[in-house]
Amino acid sequence: MLIFSDKNVFSSDCSNCNYLSYTIINTVESMNVFCFFKPLDKRASHLYFFAMLFIKRSNFDQLLESLTGDYRVYVPRLMGDGTGYSLLGESDTNYEIGKIRSFDPLKSFYFLGREKVAEDFKPDIPRDDKPPCIVGAKACDLKGFKVLDFVFIDDEFGDPTYMKARKEGLIISADCTGVGETCFCTAIGIDPWPDSEFDINLSPVDDGFIVTTGSDKGRDLVESNWKLFVEEDDAQANAVKQNRDTVKSDVMKRAQEKRIPVADRLKRLIDKQYESEIWKDVSEDCVECGACNTICPTCHCFLLYDQKSDGKLARFRIWDSCMIHDFARVAGGENPRDRLWMRLRNRFDKKFNYFPEVLNEIGCTGCGRCVAACPGKIDIREVLARLEV
Ligand code: SF4
Ligand code: SF4
């Protein structure tokens, strides 16, 4: 086991307790001795803990059940050849951690498809929902938080529902163990295993999971349930590495077959092809349904409308789509993007030009959901490949 401080790396065993105990000898700060599971000194928080632990599937079932007291626990379940999320019930062990990202994007739990945001002209709607715990979230969806956080988290004008769920929620992510027909995360520079935005991450191995902690909340969770974990062994560590290497190489192969331009060329290509006929040509197949927006983990536009609810005037917010004709229409009826090809171009421009400019992040995570959802069979990978011509 390795422990990294901001200055040094230490490795040590603990003889003070019998089960899963390790010491961190912090020679840099004060020569104090810390135990991961029972810190002798709270100053241990300046250390970054990278120990790998193993949890048996049956113990993980137990852990999830215990979380239902504090969280609405959502688990991915097999649906056809993929997975979709639903609430975990009591004594419920019917869920699938590995595979690929779910059909539904994670944003559904943080930025609801339809939500009452004000009632009787007052914005304070009482909410007694428990925060969400999302299990099995994949790397592409977690990267989507970069865009969503940028849009919805703000001291003055932030979105209260989103900020509450992000702050109080729990994310138990997982490595992908397969590759979807439409996946291309590696082309966007994302590995098919989470590297941030999770509290704990699961790497599936035989009969359980290798667990990595990624936040104080995750470390607290492991610490308070330490009896459920044991140290990983070398064979499990190798199995994790092998799975990651295989899945990454399979996604790369699939992305290469589609000739997707390398990520850091995309912004330049959108600029270069802004006036191209490609947009008109591709939009011929679009039926303006908006599915590509609603299924996307980074799309975040919304519409406000008022209606009576329980005898009171209420304001609702619903997901919107920049592909729909009236999306950009302004008072007086003018519409700066009144042609479908303009709206299609805008969607690409926003993802591959605007967000790299304002956030230094591509607004697409390569999840491939829009490819699968489009009734016009418009494939974002093929459109990107055409820009290179
Ligand atoms: S644009 Fe398509 S592939 Fe990219 S993140 Fe959105 S749904 Fe996924
Ligand atoms: S999903 Fe396809 S058909 Fe529907 S709006 Fe998007 S590009 Fe057009």
C-alpha cells in the first residue's frame, strides 16, 4: 500500500490492530502516526489516500442497503443489451455495475426533466427529498459535470436543486467493462474509467469490486464500514489493469474506424468549416425531435412556463432543445437561427468551439447516446470526420 503526502511517499504496516489497519508515518509534518481507519490525528486530511481495497459483492449489497436510509439510491439495471437507472428497493440485489454507461444520462438526477421552481411567486419550494446516490456512474457521464457545474453552480444565480444534489449526493462510480456500439470517449481524451468526480469508484473483479476513494465523503464511507472491506491482492490488481487496457484499446479501435479527428483539432475544424455546406447536407436527415439534446449528459438548456398547480399559480422548468425551431426566437418574432442547418451547426459549435473557449473543456464526452437516439441516423462521429475533409 502506498500513501502519498504532498511531499513524500510512505509505505508501512500497523501492528496496533488486527484487521485492515495501516499506519501512515508522516515524517514531513510532525512524526505523528495515523491509522487510516482510526485517525489518531485529524491532520491526516492533508494526506491523499490511494490504497486499494476489495469488497465482496454480498458486502456491497449490504453497504448499498445501509445507504438507503440517507439517500435515494439509484442503480443501473439490465434493460435489453444495456442498462437503465431505477431506485434500489429493500433487499434488492438485482443491479449491474459494469458494462457501459446507462441509457439515461446522469443529469436526470441533478437537473430534472420537469421541475416546479416557484409557487405563488415564491421561489422557496419545500423539498424534503433525500439526496441522490448514483451507483455505477461511468467516466463519460462524470466528465459531463464539468459543463453542468459551470452552468448551474454560482453563488448568486446558481440552481438550488442542482447545487443541493451535487453537494449532498453521493457518487459510486465504476469502470466500464464493455464497449458500446456508439462509444468514442477516448477520441475526446477520456479514459473508460473514472479519474475524478466520484466519492468511491468500483473496478469489477471476480465476486466483487476493487474500491478507490475519491473524496472525503468516500473515505468517510469506507472508514465507517471498514469491516466490509479487505485489502486487494495482486491478482485483483492485475485483473483491473487488464480490463482497463482491453476496454480502452477497444474504444480506441472503434473511434479510429470512424476516423474521428483528434480532440485538440476539433475547435479549429469547427471554425474552418463554419460556412461549409456540410451543415445543410447533414440537416436534411434531421426531423427536429430534440432527442440528441435531451439524451446528452452535457446539454443543459431549459424553458420556463407558468401553469396552475394544486389551485396555485406555479412556474415550471423543463428541458429544452436548441434543435427546435423556436428555441432562439425573441420577442417580436425574430429568430436568429430560423433554418434547421443553422441550429445543427450551433449544436456542434457549442460543444466543440464555445465550451473549449470558455471552459477549456469539450462539451461532448463521447458517450454516443445521441447517435443511438437519433431517428434520422445522424452520427456525430461521422459529422466530425467530415469536418476533416
Ligand atoms: S453530443 Fe452525443 S456523444 Fe457527445 S456527450 Fe452529448 S450525447 Fe454523448
Ligand atoms: S436526434 Fe437527430 S433528428 Fe432529432 S433533433 Fe437531433 S439530429 Fe435532429
